[in-house]
Amino acid sequence: MEQAASLSLRCQLAFTLGGSGGPAKTRPLAEIIRRDAADRWMRTAVLSSLRDGAGEMFEQSIADPRLRDSAGGREFLRQLARVIGTKDDSAEVKTAVDFLANKADAKIAFALARGLGEGLQNAGTSLARADSEGKLNPLFTRAKAMAGDAGVSDQIRAQAIQLLSMSSFDNAGETLSGLLGPGQKEPIQLTAVTALARFDDSRVNDALLNHWSQLTPRVRSEVVSVMLTRPERILALFTAVGERNVSASEFTAQQLQMLRAHRDSKIREQTVQLFGAPPAVKRDDALKGFLPALQLRGNPSNGKKIYLERCATCHRIGSQGNAVGPDLMTVKTAGKETLLVSILDPNREVAPRYLNYTVETKAGETFSGLIASESPSSITLRGPNGTDTALQRSQIARLLPSGQSLMPEGLEAGLTLQDMADLIEYLGAAD
């Protein structure tokens, strides 16, 4: 209890120091973070007090080997580098670049360079512009080598891949595309997909789709998700569907709902051509049609299969699925009829935190999901599969509430009465 109270007092002190300036602020903040870097709230408190003095804090903190070598310390330094990039003060950025150019330890250099690059992007510039002298070229060369080296730890490889997303497609595209080929671990491929998605280059479409037939279902799902963020990528994906290289079954009901309501009329039209119009079924009629399922004996084994196919992208049960929508444990206690209504009419009662939003960025990207968290400077959307997308408010062109649940209507399409009985039986029995 006493230790928790002391931590709370230091956290309050860190916030209070934000009103000070110069060494009177940075020295005590540096002492606090050395002691409490493992605590994420303390990291947040210290960073929030660094509207100025981030460069000085970086120089003090990076010289501490104990901080550099701890997981919490490295995360703090990465976030601090991002703050420096966002401020885009030339002297502070130069200090960070000079350190990275001379730092041999990839475990910290890759993460810090990525943090700096993300901050610079928030400021409307880039790591390439900040490094006009090419001091970081050896670091990017090392990142390409380690990204493809199966003998390197997955953690370092992931950091190398993430850093490559701060480069250009000309420099990193071939390496990242190769990581989607056969023989690569799924987590590495997922990281490569995310990195490729950051490039505004038409060649990304081929890079993401070239190895489609060899990708796992999880990686395919991520590829579809990132290709739906830009109109030109959507049209390339539609071409692949039309040529039967990608199956229409790869799209979730949530994705089809978003595509049918897309602001681009060409995309809306092609969605209907490829996938058909949404079924014109009133929710009350759908509910009446499936009420007899409540009288049938359900098979939980088949119900689990249906859950994994149609519900797991947003609902978690045990170790399976994703915690995006409401906890099914709270729904099932209300009884089978209430569960049936929740499945067939997801918009009847929607808590505000489960409303779906669409964000359009100034760069022409579109993201959809729940608002998982927000601050004065950023918004984090959580979409199907539990994927979080953090967006700076300065990047956002429009934030549009749909007034509807992230869960689309029509998930019952193709299910028989027995299928529905099986699904409800499984959901009602699951722990």
C-alpha cells in the first residue's frame, strides 16, 4: 500500500513539473523515469510534462545504460523520440539522428528511429527529410538485412520491419514483399503487411497480393483490411476478386457494409456487382423467422464453428476471438431470446461506446471502427479482429458517426434454423 502511494505521489509530481522549465523540470523528471520506467502511467505522466525540454531529457536518459536496457526504458525512449519528431525542432531532431547514426545496438536503434519517424510524419515531414545527409543509411541497410534473417529474434526482426516502413518503397518494398513469401512466420508476415500499408505507392497492391495463395487465413484477413483503406487499393482488390484470385468469402459482413456505403460511387457500384445488394429483410421479419430456432435442441460443436466464422472477429470467448464488441457473457445471462435479438437486430440497442465511426484522412485513407480511446491530439479506432489504428487529429479530414453498431445486420444470411439453434446453444454454454 505504501509503495503504491509513493508511486502515486511521484506520478502527481511528474504532472506538476510540467509547469516548470529548464533543469528544474528535466532533472527530477529524469530521476522519476529512471526509477519508474516500467509503469506505463508514469511514462505517460513524464511525457505529458515535456512540451519543452524533450531534447534535453533525451540526452540525459539515453546516457543511462540501465534505462536503455530495460523494456520500460526502451519504450519510454521510443515515445520520447516520437515527441521530438512531432515537435520537429531541428536541434533536437539532429541530436536524435546523431545518436542513432552512431548506436550499434539494433534492439534500441530500430525502435527509436521508428518513433522519431512517426513523430516527424505527425509534423508533416519525414525521417528522410530530417536525415538529408544520409547518416541513417547504414541503419536502414542493417534493418533490411535483419528483417529477412530467420536467425535473428522475432522481436528484432519486427522492429527492423517497422523501421523500414519509415523508408521508401523503392528502398524497402522488395524486402517487405519477400517477407510474405513461403517459409516466413505468421507474426513476421503480419508486421510486413502493416509496414507495406504505410506506403502511398501503387506497387503496394501487387506486393500484398502476389503471395495470396500461400498466405494463412489470418494474414489474408489483414491484407484485405489494409487494402480497404484506400480507393485505389479497393479497386485492385476488386480486380483480384473478379479474376477469382481472391474469394468473395474473404470479406467480412462488416467490410461489405462499409463498402456498400463508401463515399466513392464507383466502389459502391462494384461492391453490388461483385457481392450483390444487402438482403432487403426487415429486422422484425428476420426475428420472427428465426424464433422457432429457440425450440430446437442445439449442437454446440457446430455452433462453435459458426461462432468462429461469423462472430469471433469482434467477440471473444475464452482464448478465441477478439474483444471488440460487448462481452457475450453479459448477453447470455439475459436468456436465449435476448441473445437471438442481439444477433439479428444489432442496432436495436447500441451502447455509445460500441457505435461505429468512419474516419477519412487528409491522405485519402478510410478507417472504420469503434473509438477505443481518444486524447486532445489523437484518436484510436478498434476494428474487427481487434486491430487498433491510432490517428493524429491533425491527419483527420472527417470523423463520421454511423449511428449504428459495428456489428452489421444480416449475419444470419445462409443460416438455417438448426444452425441458429446450434450457435445460441454454444454461446449460452460457453464460459
